[in-house]
Amino acid sequence: MAVDWGTVMVKLGLSGFDTSDHASVVSINIFVALICACIVIGHLLEENRWMNESITSLIIGLCTGIVLRLATRGNNSRVMVFSEDLFFIYVLPPIIFNAGFQVKKKQFFRNFITIMLFGAVGTLISFVIISIGAVEIFRKMNIGALEIGDYLAIGAIFSATDSVCTLQVLNQDETPLLYSLVFGEGVVNDATSVVLFNAIQKFDLVHVDATVVLKFVANFFYLFSTSTLLGALGGLLSAYIIKKLYFGRHSTDREVALMILMAYLSYMLAELLDLSGILTVFFCGIVMSHYTWHNVTESSRITTKHAFATLSFIAEVFLFLYVGMDALDIEKWQFVSNSPGKSVGLSSILLGLVLIGRAAFVFPLSFISNLSKRSQNDKITFKQQVIIWWAGLMRGAVSIALAYNQFTRSGHTHQRGNAFMITSTITVVLFSTMVFGLMTKPLIYFLLPPSMKHLTRSLSLSSEPSSPKSFLSPLLGNGQGSELETGHSIPRPTSLRMLLMTPSRSVHHYWRKFDDAFMRPMFGGRGFVPIVPGSPIERSVHEWE
């Protein structure tokens, strides 16, 4: 059966030098070869404190775009045309799902309130500042006909941080607190920005009153809660099916396939229901790692862990190549070629608004978050606040996808004002990723030297249980575990007093008791070991019975 590569490429948003099958295959070969080159070069630069694979892929994409432009004499420099459908439907889901699947859950939920402050409230603050700044400044620059909806869309577009680049810049093992805060905020931030963007397109912005504002807030909380719930249900359903049917006794391939497909199904259901697919697939990954992953066979655990990481890695490299190669599309730059100074000015103003908008919520919200923490080790220091502020300045493919949605039609720009916004968005993304991204690792080394990072990490680990016995002792109803370990009777505070003194630990305490009593017997998880019929494990179980 012959494959019509031209049709496939058009549907995926790909285009070669012409519409022939040969040109389409050439485009695919170029892109696969570039991904291989990015992987090799990224490996060689693994120990470099300045470079990371996202920046490497972006630079290679830009260089390839320049070479193609010179080779075609400026007629068509695009091997690929940016498609927001390709980005949101195929590229983003494996990246966000793997992040949820691999995230340190205890660290994430311990800082959940702070993450929500940064991701939801902080994004709204940044959105307001950038929108007001755009209205006040851009109207005086005569860049073209922009409406109030366009200015608010600019606020939503440039409030979206690049959570993908955060994965490359920060290390979850070296700086667990910073990673959980910045990346957790990034996921919630991206979801909030997309919700804001969609709400701007739906609501009547001419007649804004208190009712419209209340509907907007209610719509946001509805989308957040339902998206999270849908992701959790998807993860629980996969755990229940695999636990009850136990596919591993016939084929581990079925287990792996079911996990991948259930995760993707949750994302597509969220998109179908106009919910936030980013939040849905992120929390689906968290639930799957807590329950489903422990229900599969040992070989499937190894396979899924590496399969999800590999898919995410390839998608990340593909994404930055994608952005870099599309950045030199001639059509967008022809509209602004007569006013290069104005284009640079717009980009500089947007960068300034991004800097101010992020600083306006990181430092005040960190202060508010620290007020609720009794231990000094749990508080966010000023140096950590500076890193959080800096690491969140990067803008990425989410901003580009939203800008294309607002200011282009089918990937093409025909108005001068829209062309200015597209080229300014690309400039901000390239500058922030390469400059801020390059300087993030050195900034971390400067503000948090390796000795300090190891000390912080050891302090955070010392507050956690150090042995299986001490880990289980809080679950004992009368505190016998601690008495057995120390040999002394320690007075146990009442539940109400414990909740008021250490709310996060007590919530975790009660969640563990609920999880062990109700959730794990039904959905499996840690401690559930699949038994293969006829295996030595099954025979030993029958002997004990």
C-alpha cells in the first residue's frame, strides 16, 4: 500500500520545498538527521555549565534555517511550518506526562500551596501588568490596528513560562525545592495562560463588569478542578484495569501499551471537553506513577520508565528544532523589514514587561508563603527567590502557539500589526531561551554553591523518615513505633493540635492512612506484587495459605 507522503505532511503541518512526495521525504530525513545531531552534540556538552540540549537544539534549528534560506536564495526557507495543532496534540503531551510521572510527589505536594500561588495568582498578576503595559505603550507606537482583545491576548501570551526548558536547566536531584517550585508553577502557569487566552476569545470584552469578572474566575476554578479530576480518574482507571486483569501474565506489551494510550486518552478527552489538557495529563502522570506503575511486572516498570523518558526527550529536542527553524520564515519578517528599529523596540518593551511582571509576584508571594512556614528550612530564601524569578523568565513554544492562534490565519500573516506581534514573540522567545537559559546554571552555581546545595538537600532529607521503621511509625495509631525505637514514651499531641502545628505533615499522615485503608486495596500501588500463575511466588503463597 503506497503512502501519500504529501498528504501526510500537509495534515501534520509539514511542507518541503515543493508539494511532491520526494520533497516531503527529504524534509523528514533532514529533521530526523538534525534530531540525531542534537542528541550527539548534547551528549558532548553534558558537563558544560552553560549549554543544555534545548539551547543546542534551538541554535541548530536557527543555523539550519539560515542554510536553507541561502540554499533557496530566500524563496522558501521553511522545511516546517509552525502548526499549533501539531504542538498541542502531538508534541506537548509526552513532555508534560513524563514530568508528572517522574516528579518527586512528596516534594511537589509539600509545596503545593506555594506552587498554586505562583502558578495561578502569579500568572494573573503578570497578565494584568503586561496587558496594561501593552495598552499604554503600544498604542503610542503606531504598529497597526490592534483591538482590546489583542492587548489582553498579549498579556496571556507573555505570561506563559517555558516549563519545557525548565526541565533542561534545573536538576531535580541537586535542587529539589527549586525544581518542584519552578516546574510545578510552570505547569499550572501554562494551563492558566491557556485558560486566560481562551476566556479572552469567549467573553464580551466591550462590556466588562463585575458579573463578567466573577464568571471568568468561576470558569477558571471549574476548569482547574475538572481537569485535575479527569487526570486523576484516568490514572486510577488504568491502575484498576491492570490490577484486576493483570495483563502481564500474557504479555508485558499490553501493559505498556495500555498505560501509554490511557495517558494520551485523558489528554484528548480534556481537549474534547474544552478543559486543560496540560493539567489533566500532568496529574494523570502523578497518579499513574503512584498506583499503575507498581501494578505492572518488573520488566514493564523498566520499559515504561525509559519509554516515557525517551518519548519526552525526543519531543523536547523536536520542539526546539521546530521553533528555531520556523523563526526565519521570510513572510513574517517582510512586513517589518521597513521598520527594524520599531521591531527591536517592541521586543525590548515586551522583555521589560516580562521582567517586571514576574518580579511583581515572585517576591511578594514568596514573602506570603514564608509567613505560613514555621521552619526556617522550609522557607524560600532571597537567593532562591532570585533563581525562581530568573528561571521563569524563559518563554517558549506555548507563547508562540498562542501568538500564532491570535495573530495569524492558517499560519500566515497579512496585517502589519499582526506581523509585528509574531516577530516580536519569536524574538522574545529566542532571546529569553538563549540568554536567560544560558545564564541560569551559572546563576545557580553562584548563588547556591555545590556545598550549599548539598547542605540544603541533606536538611530536607533529614526531615524525612530515614528508615522503613521510622517511615511506618507515624502510621501507628498510638505512636508505638517511636517508643520502640527510642525506648522512651513520647507524649503524642492531639490530632487538632498536630493539624494546627504541622498542617502539611499531618495532611500527609492522614492521606497515608486513607491511602493504605481504601485506595491501595482497590487500585494497587506500592506493595502490590503481581503473581504469575504457576510461578514460584504463587506456589509459596498457596503454601502459606
